[in-house]
Amino acid sequence: TPAILWLRRDLRRHDHPALGAATAAAGRAGVLPVFVIDPTLWEGCGPVRRRWLADTLRVTSALYDDKLAIRVGDPRDVLPALAAETGAGSVHVTRETTPFGARRDAEVAERLRSAGVDFTATGTPYAIGPGIVRTQGGTPFQVFTPFSRAWRDHGRPAPAQDPKPTLHDAGSHPHADELLSAATEFELAEPLPDAGEPGALARWSDFLERLDDYDTDRDRPDLDGTSRLSPYLKLGAIHPRTLLADLAGRQGPGAEKFETELAWREFYADVLHHHPRSAWHDLRDGLAVLAYDDPGEQVDAWRAGRTGFPIVDAGMRQLARTGWMAGRVRMITASFLTKDLHVWWPVGARHFLDHLIDGDLASNNHGWQWVAGTGTDAAPYFRVFNPITQGIRFDPDGAYVRRWVPELAHLPGRAAHEPWKHDDGYDHGYPEPIVDHAAERREALARYDAAKRSP
Ligand code: FAD
């Protein structure tokens, strides 16, 4: 009987264990690749991520010989109906590891099995599946560094062989075309990257040429020093296993650092697996009584990139214009919201998830918690980024600020970070700082101290 390959965060053709499993199960009966648009998730996604997903699906369909069926509805209903309609004997997936995805899959599996259809999960979107790396005592890791050591020692799974399945088109839902076309009409100010597996592989081979500089350039938003693979990793257009295999023969601080960054992604997925509540609640309860301000006009200014702090505004505008933001600047903008505006991190995490094409619950929300001091890090809650010195340090020539904040484009070099020091600093409509950083830093520390002392 044919096998259904239900694609989700694995929108690629190579190094795809679930495709291998589906091919083996189906034999000559063939594989039916399908993607299900769940209206609840689709609506919750925001137009930028819908566009990125639609672009990726279009490219992925071509990779599957234009046989990718797109259905619309609740997967709990769609998959059993599709299996009945096509006579498929099994449904194959890459195991989903988010709290929502894991719960949904369990329900889909149960319904399928009660109809006599197998449900098989092979692999995960991670090199080592969440929940597998553990301390010697068998408990989950709480802190990154020992996790990353154990993760490295765990050994690398080899990339999967590419099977040669016979593919069949199960037919798309008429509504799918409408949804995808509408999503594709949404335009950002700057074009999105080339979507899908070919875009990811091109990006990766280009980055490998620059790998040796990664260690030194990665924190510099003015240089294109990072891989920008996060939007591809998010949808599984490329798998970390593939990346690690390509890194295996390479030595040096660039390769090592890059591997560590991939380990962060795996760590946060592991944390979410063990602590599903940490998606939207403080992981550590030590700061539960911290006093927060309600989001108001200052948060609107933060969202719009009009805080009067050049590096913060450059980051927020890069996000709005491109759907992506440089990693270091994510920390600075997140610190500004939580420590200078005293707003609880989920407010910012929601905004990021709505606008980032790499928006990922585990990496984003734990990244926010790391900055807020509520997360996995034993890190000092009293770490407050200074947006001015951070800007000067990581964008030393001001090029990043000038690129994204046209009202500061007339200021040369590092002057772009300090318009208040120049007579013509505000000549082109740039706003003055909405807060006094030194005062807000003291306020943040006072609130943290009070929270710590509270019984
Ligand atoms: P590179 O430097 O080339 O790193 C390679 C890969 O390693 C990345 O693609 C990513 O998969 C992983 N990685 C690197 N740094 C981290 C990190 N700190 N945590 C987890 N994984 C990491 N990453 C997302 O993928 N999605 C998000 O929604 C997201 N939100 C974030 C929010 C905040 C507040 C912070 C501080 C970080 C967030 N990150 C997120 C992590 C990191 O900033 C991005 O993964 C990285 O900037 C993506 O750019 P890149 O692919 O060029 O990274």
C-alpha cells in the first residue's frame, strides 16, 4: 500500500530519514507527500512567516516532482481522511518535539491506528533528538556548557541516504492555492532570501568560504559574518546533521564556534521538551514577583524602531523590513525592552515570533529568557546591556545604523551612535531617546533586588 509522507518542519529532499522510511514502507506502491495547512497555526503565524512558508512550500513541491499535495484543515481530521481516500497503510513524519506538535501528533497517531493505519516517526529536526542528551545521573541538563559537552560527546549521526521513491500526488485542497497565493502577495520592504533546500544549500556553501572569519565576525551586525541559516533550519530546508557532517573535516575556531551555536539550538529544544511551560512562563521562578510595567507608547516606539537609541532602532527596523535581525542585536533590543522599559519578556517574544522568518518557539523564547535573566542561564539577572556602548563596540563604524536608520545616514563613523553629540544629529527627524538609560538601569536593578529579597 502507498505511504503518506506528512511534511512539517522537514521541507527538503536530502538527508531525510522519514522520506527513507516512507519509501521503504511503500515499496512500489509509492509515497504521497503532503503538507497540511492548519488554519489555527496559519492565522497565528503573521504575514511574514506565512510568506516564507508559502515560498518554501513552492520550492519544496518542485523538489518532490510537483507531487506535493497541500491540504487545509485540522490534521487530526485531514490525515485519517487522506489515508482512507488513498488506501495508504502508513503515515510517516519527522518527530515533532514542541509541546503543541507532540500532543497533536499523539492524537493523529491514535486516530490513524484505530483505523488500522500505522503512524511512524523517524528522526527529529535536531542532530540529537530533544530528551536524549542527559547527565550521568540521567537527568536533563539545566545549563548550556555541560549540555554542549555531552552533546558533542554523544557522537554524530551520519546523514541519511537519499532514497528514490515513486511519488504520487494525492491532490491539493482548492482552498490551499488561495491561501498560498494570498500569502505570496505579502511584500516586505526588502526581498526575502531564496527559499527552500536549494537556497539553504547555496547559503551554506557560500558561508563555508567565510567560516574562518565566523569566530571574529559573528557579533558584528555590520558584517555579513553569520550563516543566516536560521530561517532554513526553522523549516527543515536543511538539517543540522548535514551541516555537522560537512564541518567534520574542518578545524579551527570558526568551525568550533559554529558547532557551539548549533548546540544552542539543540539545547533550547531540549529545555522546551523537558519544561513545556517555559515557552511562555519564566523558567526559573526566582523572579516571579518582579514588578513589570504594562506595555504602552514606549513599547510602540520600540516596535517601530523609534526609541532614540540607534542600535536598537536599527535592529527593530531591520526586523520590520527583512523579517530577520542580527543575533547580537536581538540581545540588545531584548535587553532594552526588558531592562530599560521594564516589560515582561513574553511581550517582546511575541513580537519577534510575529515578525521573524526564523521565528522559533524554543530558540526565541529561551533567548528572551536568557536576556531577561529568567531562563536557563545561571547568568546574573543584573546584566543590563548598555545600548550605546554595545552599538559602538559591535558596529564600530556605524555602518549598520546608517543602513537601517536613514535619519542618521548623514552622521559619519561612530557618530551615528551618538546623534546627541553632534549639532546636526537631529536634523533629519531622528527621535530623541525615550528614556534615560542610566536611570532605567538603576530602576531595573532596584526592581530585581526587591524581587530577590521578597520571601
Ligand atoms: P549563526 O551565527 O550562523 O548560527 C548558526 C545557527 O546556530 C543558527 O542558524 C541557529 O540555528 C543556531 N544558533 C545560533 N545562535 C543561537 C542561539 N543563541 N540560540 C539558539 N540557536 C542559535 N534563533 C532562531 O532560530 N529563531 C528565533 O526565533 C530566535 N530568536 C531569538 C531571540 C532572542 C532575543 C535572541 C537573543 C536570540 C534568538 N535566536 C533565535 C538565536 C540567534 O539569535 C539566531 O539563531 C541567529 O542570530 C540566527 O542567525 P544565523 O543563522 O546567521 O546564526
